[in-house]
Amino acid sequence: MFDEYVEHASAPTGRSQANYGLPNVQYEGFEPNPFEEDPMSPNDSSFPAGISQPPIFELGRVQYTLPAPLVHMDSSSFILTMAFSNNTLRQLNLRQPDAVASITLTTKKSPSELTIYRTFMDPTGKHTIITTEQGDNFYVYDGWTKARPLAKFRMVIESVAWNESVVQSSSTTNKAASTREILIGARNGTLYESVIDAHDDFFKSQDRYLNTLFTLPDKQPIYGVKFETYSSPESKSRRGAVLVTTATRIYEFQGALDKKAEDSGKLFEPLFEPYRAQSGTTPPKFIEIPGHLARSELRFYTPAPTLKDSAATSRQLGWLTGSGAYRGAVPLPPTSDNLIDSASLLHYPSSSDVPISMCLSEFHFIFLFRDRICAVSNLDERLVWEENLPLKPNETALGLTSDPKSGTFWLFTDAALFELVVKDEDRDVWSVYLKQDSYDLALKYSKTAPHRAQVYSAYAKHQFDQGNYIAAAQSYAQSATSFEQITLAFLDLGEQGRDGLRCYLYARLERCGKGELTQRMLLATWLVEFYLSKINTLDDIIASEGVSHDVENLKAEQALLEDELRAFFDTYKANLDKKTVYDLILNHGREDVFLYYATVVGDFEKVLEHHIMDEAWLKAVDVLNRQINVDLYYRFSPVLMQHVPKEIVDSWLRQPALDPIKLIPALLKQQNQLTPQSPLSSNQAIRYLQHVVFTARSTSPTIHNLLLTLLVTSSAKRDNPATTPAAVEPPSISAESDLPLLRFLSTAPVDPITGRPYYDLDYALRLCKQHNRLQACVHIYAKMAMWEESVDLALEMGDLELAKVNCERATEDATTAGASGDEGLRKRLWLKVAKFVVQEQNDIKTAMRLLDNTPLVKIEDILPFFPDFVVIDDFKEEICNALEGYSAHIDALKADMDEATKSAEAIKNDIKNLQNRFVTLEASEKCSICGLNLLTRQFYVFPCQHCFHADCLIGQVKEYLPAPALRRLITLQNTLVQMQLTGAVPGNPAPPAPGPPNRPATPPVPHNRPIPQPQRTLLSSAFNPLDPAGMLISPAVRLASALNPMNMPRNLGAAGDKLRDLIVPDALAGAIGAGVSNIPGMGLLWGAGNDKQTKKTDAEAKAEKIRDELDDLLASSCPLCEGVVVGLDKPFIAPGEVDDSWAL
């Protein structure tokens, strides 16, 4: 940066300071280097200004009418051979355009049974081989009008390697009538050797022999084959080199040839002997270039001297592949073990289009595409010429062919011929070599004086810039010479002094004190700039193809400089300004240095931004793995998830501190870019969520719901790639696509407290229904214990086994709950299954087997499902088994009934004995609930010695009775009171007894007073406050009713379904005690006052039965003793109750 900066003691010429009123200051700036000039400047005097140079390539249509659609064309030695779809050939001699030879195939097959595929001409233009798609092959010699079949050739020929020694001997010997030894590449991947003789004997085949040499390991069609023979300098023996190409591979074979095969044939047998699997272990050497190409081509360019002295010439090779044109030189004899030197891949002008054919000229590759033709320089890979093909409608380009002898290039379609004229091809070659610093070659191809002058100028500048002053810099660092004088001395040397100045600055930096912060920062920054400049210079030299230095030494020097710069960053990073260093590095374009410096200073965010802008996704993931800031994961994961989902998910799995909730945007990014054809295994979002759920044991409902959503939608994409309209029938569901979803639903973790999965079951059900995941819906219904819906849906799907599994799960669920379960529900489930089997599948035998799966369903339960005219033979055995079972069951029931009868008799005897049981009470005995005197009104005494008033007992017991018992108690209360109101049974309310002063005695009811009849009987009618009998409500209630007549009905109406409020203890106690004497000291005595009555009426018997049932409900056990057990399941603090007893 500083080597071209100069100072001048005087002001610049041509500008007056007085005109501007500026002070007299020194002029500073960058002065142009007098040696710097553009060697590529357009200074060509061969063409006047304003006149453009003619194009090198020019494409023109040949005015020739084809008799039929063209199939293939080949050219050699000024002869064009054209093959047509009607199985005829035409040969056109360019030296005699009017002489056109027509050739037909000697065969009995019709054109529909035989299709010409390709033609192959030798370099002399005398021998032609025709191959067909059916494997029939023909041979034509110069002057023949009919192509003769080759009997031994039963394969589709893809390539032929001609013996070029025939070219040299064709004019001197008679061996021109024979092809000599040739190599044939077939579509079956086999390489053959053969000799074809052009004799006129009709009864003798032209193919002298056909010898199988080698079969490629991959058995791909051999699209190209070339061989060369040479004399070995060491052994002075004949050796051969063979190149074989397929669509993706190029094979090399080298070895000795048969010395005795000059006349007898089979020249290449010894060469391929070591490569055969049965005779040797030497594998063939090959290079593989992957790509998609229908047919590759192997082309060679041989300069003109090669025809005279082939051993002294290096042929240029071109191999058409799917990735580019593989190019290189084939020297003879080979200079190394590899036949191809300086091999490289020439990329096509368009990365999205692959050529269909190719030809080579001296300096260019000519590519034919479907719609255009172009030429690319073989030296700098520059697109030199491109032109669209003037094709007619329905016209298709087929290929390119060239004639090395005439130097012509031909393009043929199925309907026309085109000639590609090449003129002055080496016109601009000198400038290409000059850019590559190949000065000798640039001088060789310079045709005019101005061109040569520019080459010499550049070469002189290159020699001027030589020099090394490192030793001087090392001495300057230890001297007292001023810093300014030394640096200016090195700067005046230009490029020669850069290395010396860099070493000097480094030494001065090491000698600076730690307190000299400004000096240290300036020196460190200047050194960084020198390092970067030097590294870039070495890069440019290494990249030059014609470099005159040792590239390995330059690379070693560059590597050493880069290591020094990295060590410099590690040591002096505290003396560098981050922003300034970033700007320097980016201005020099050193991305690797930029990334290393950012890593050294810990600026991982800058490193990640750089990698992502360069689309270096894997490098960005690697940087994330080497740092611990989780916020960078959350920031850069969405874009990385779009391009390298597997790698970024692997990085997440190695970082347990990540919050999966914050990674949801990244997870959704990958889900949006998946295609319907993408397999589920490629969904990395699902892989990560499964790890979070099952390995990390995440309990977040959001994560579980997201995983469920991805599983459902991913399966739906694969099953239904296109959007299904609402009116169209939903798509069929693949059972395999549901497996991951079902596996998750069955193995998802559950909340140990609620026993339910962490995902929302209602959301899961809606989602699965929306995407037609019916099998998953069945599973979710089962999770929700909606067994009937799950079985119905399974049967609707026609999945009988799934329905049976849900029936069994319902049974297991009831067993796990510790109860027998709802047998009615389970029976209904099995009946649904049985009905489906009988009515939908008409499979009676399967229905019979269902009876063995569950004891809940009997033969009589499924008989209504059978058709009216079903044959009973199919289930006769089951019916007989059922009847036998019923008979055995009836016998068992009879035995149980006999045993029950005996037990009933024993119980009756025990009851009679209990009538003689008594309890002795003290006169001062108190009620265990209200604490009042027990003998004041009706009471109960239990064996545990607890005593209760009847109304107190009723009020206590009703709080613990279940709802069914309460309903039964209200029904009995209502019935008993109604019977007393109608006079069916006599009422005998308790007589007035001494008690508390606020409890007035109940007046007797007159017998002649009419009793009103209610309009309708309600549960509350038994304790109507307006009842004249006054026996259905307590005195306290009557008192409240007298004060507010509307109070009681309104309270009862507001009670609604509160069953316990419908039970009135006083009224019920009075109803129970009706007709019973309350004898002090003896409790309740039934039938008191009716001694003369010997026979009870039906109403009285019914009333007594009701009272017995009421006694069983109310006094079956002591409420105090039973309450301890009943209250075990109740909380200590009722809901809504505030307990402040523990407050401090």
C-alpha cells in the first residue's frame, strides 16, 4: 500500500497556487509507475480503427436434399458417409461433389425389422462398418454398392478404434484392402479385436476373426476406444496403449504386443492378458467422472506432423462427460504410468445444459447442444463463439463429425447438413498466453509487430521486479538508523523491498515497550497489510499456468507466511483494532485469514455471518459446535435448517442447554421445504423433537403438540402430494405412513399425576380427522376412553383386528381400574364387532370364534344379526355348546337356590332369636347427637351402645347416604305419608312429651276433619306446610310458615335437585312411628293400642314393609361408627373453606 506513495517538495506542475489562495504545502499522493502498462491494450495495427475482425467460426447450411431422414453421418479423407432411416447409405466425395454413391444393405429383413444405428469410417475413408439396433453389422469397402453382413459380429457396436498404420501403407502396399487389427467396443461392455478383409469372394466372410479381449467390470457400453502402438526405448519391443471410455469412466491399458501377430492377427492378446480376472490380478486403471449423459464421446486432435511422425507428437484428448469435457495430452511414448498428461475438466458454458456431441480443433472445443452450437477456448476456458441453430420445426440436431485430413467440421440433423468453417483460429492465442505469463508461447503465436512489442514489454517488467533484501532488513533492525529513512529506502525499491520491510517492521514491533500503545498498533496494522499483500502475490503467481518458478516452493513459502500471520494474530491481537483489521482483510479478499482472526478474537457471530453469506453451511455448523453461546444457535439455526438440516440437528443434540421452544422457528423452516416425495427419515425436525420428547424427557405440551403436528402433516404430504378438493373423495391412507404417528401415540410419555399424555388429545383428534388419519383417530379415542367411538371408527375403516383390540383394551382398562367395569358397555362393543362380522363380512365362522374371545356375548346375542334364511349347519355346533352350557348353568343355579333357601331358613331362625334380644338403658340416657334426654321421644339403640332420637338419626344419616339411597328414601317417605293422608293406614304421631320449652306439643288431629287431596303428587307433597294434619313438618317449620306463608315453598322451589333438602327428619320420624307406641323405657313398640286386631289389612302390611325398608336404610349401622369409615375419602378442608389456623 505504501510502496507507490511518494512525497514531492514542490507543488504539482500545471496548477497555480495563487489562483486558489491555498498555503504553500508539500504535494503528497500516489505517483503512476512508469513501468506499469496494460499489455492487453487493444493496439492491433493489422485492422484499421472502426473495422471489426471477421469471426473465427461460421456455420452454414449445405444445399443438399436428403432422400430420407438422416440417422448418422461420418466423415474422413474428404468423404461423407450418410445413413438414412430407410436402411440406405450415401457416400459423397467432397473432391467430386457430383459423384454420389448409393449403398444398400444385403439383408432379407425389412426396414421395420432392421434399423441402422451408427456408421464408422477409418482414417483413409475406404473402410466403413454399419451397425444396427438389432445387433446386425455390415461392412462396405470403397467402391462397393452393397454392404455385406459380418457373420461373426452379433452385437451393437458403439465405437471402433482403427489401425492408423493403414494410413501410411495405403499408398504403397496392398494391405489397404484390409483393416489390419482393429478394436471394437460393444454396447454389452465387451472389447473385441478383429481383422476385416475387403475381398470379393461371395462365399467367404469379410471378418477374418473376432476375438474377445476384455469385459469391463461395470459392463457399461463402450462409447469410445483408441489405441496406439510405439516402441519402448528400454526394451526396443512393440508396446501398445489402449484408452476405453464409457459414460462415466475412462480406462487405461498398457502392455506388450504379440510379435508374431503381424500377419496372423490377435495382436492385443498379450496386452489384455494381465487384466483378465481368470489369468491375472492386475485391475484396469480408470478415472470416474459422475454425471448424467445419454452417450459420451471420445475425440482426439492430432496436429499435421503426426501423420508423418506419430511417435514425436502428443495428441490432444477430449472426452465428453456429464460434468464437463475431460481434456489432456497423450504423449507417445508415455512419460509416466498414466497415459494422459495435464488432465483437467473443462466445464460447459451452461451448467444446466449438457452437449449432445463434441469436436476438437487445435485451440477450441466445439460443443453441440439441442438448440445451439458454441466454441470454448482450450487455453482459458473462455466462450469464444456461440450461435443458435437455424432449425426448422420438428428438426432435431443429431451430432458433430470432423475430418482431420481436410480440416472440416460438419453438423448434421435428421433433415439437413451444416458445415462449420474455421478461419484464423490462432489469431488471439498470443494474448491468452500473455495473461498466463507464458511469454515464450506468446511470442511464438504473435503475428504482428505490435503484438510482439507488448509481449516483450511485459517480459521486461517481469525481469525488473526480481530481488530479495531480507538480510538487509535483519541488519537494519539492530542499527541506529532512523525508522523513516529505512522504511523509505525499502519503499523506493518497490516490490523488491517488500519482504525486507516486513521483516524490519516485525523486529521493531518486538522491541517496542508495552507502554507504547500507539506505536505498537501502527506497526502491527502495517505488518498485517504486508502479510496480506505478500500472500495475495504468491496466490497470483501460483494460479498462473505458465509460472517460471517452482510452484512447490511458492506454496511452501505461502504456507509459511500464513502460519506466521496466524501466530502474529495470536501474539499481538491486543495491539490491533478489530474494525481496521477486518477492513484490511476484506479488501485483500482473504476469507481464510478473516475467519481465523475473527475466531482468535472470539467474534463467532462475524464468522457465522460470513459462512452463511458464502453459503458454506457445513462450516457454519462447525463454528457453532466450537462455541458455547446458545443465542447464536437461536439466531442462525433457521437458515441452517433450510440447507443442512441433518448437520444442524446433530449440533443441537450435542448441546443440551438449548431450549427447544426457541428452536421452533427453525424446526418449521425445514418442514415448509419438504416435498411430498421426501421420506420421513429426511425430516430432521421430527428427529430432533423425538430426541427431546423421548430422550430429554421434555414435558412441554407445545413440543409434544408440534411433534404430533409434524408427524401428521408429513404423513399426509406423502400420501396426498396434491391438494385434494373438498368435493373429491379423500385419498387412501397408507398403513406404512401411519406407523411413525401410531408409534408416537402409543409410546408418548404421560403425566404421572393425571395419567394423560402431554399433548392435547382434543387437538390431536381434530388434526388427525382433518388429515384423514383414521387409524390414529381410533387410537386417540381409546386414549380418551371413548371406546364406542373408537370401535365404530375402526369398523368403519374395515379394520376388524383393530376393533377387537379396542374391545380388549376396554376390558383391560376396567380391570386395571379395580372394578368389574361396565359390562353393558363391553358387551355393546363386542356386539358391534359381531354385527360387523355377520352383516358386513358375512363370515359366520369368524362370528362364532368371537364367542370364545369374550364371555359377555352369547350365541343368542348375535343370532338376530344373521339373515333370515341362513343355514344353521354353520353354527349348529356352537348352538349345541351353548345349550349344554345353559343346562349346566341351570343346574348350578338350582343348587345355589337350594343353598339360598337353607340359608334363608337359618336367617329366619336367627331373626326370631333376635326378637328376644334386649338392651338395658338408664333413665338419664342422652341422645348421642343432640345431648337431650333420650326417653322424651322416639329413639334408636345400637349394639355399640350409641343411642339416637329418631329425627336426629335421620338428620345424621341423610348426609352420608349416596344419591340412589336418597332417592329411594324420598320415594318411601312420600308413599308412607300419602297412605297416612288418605287414611289407608292410621296415623299415630308421637304424643306430647316433656321437652324444651321452645318445642310445643303437637295437637291431636280430629278424625272428622276432611283431608284435602293434592292435585298431583310431588316429592315435597309429604311435607306441605299447609297440610291440616300438621304431621308432615316440625313445629319450628309451622312457626316459620305462620310468620311468612310464602317462605317455605320458595325455599323448596329454590332447592332444585338437592335431594337431602327434600328429607324432613321430623316428618319422616312421625311417619315411621305411626301406629307404634313410645313406651318409656322400651323405645318403639309396633302395634301398640291394637291388641284386639289379629289380622292386618293389605295397606297396613304394605306400610309395615315400607317402615322395615326405611329402618334398613336409616338404622342398618351406627352413624357414628360408620361415619369414621365413610369420611376417609373427604378432605380435611372443604373446597372454598379458608383455614387460618396455621397462620403466623
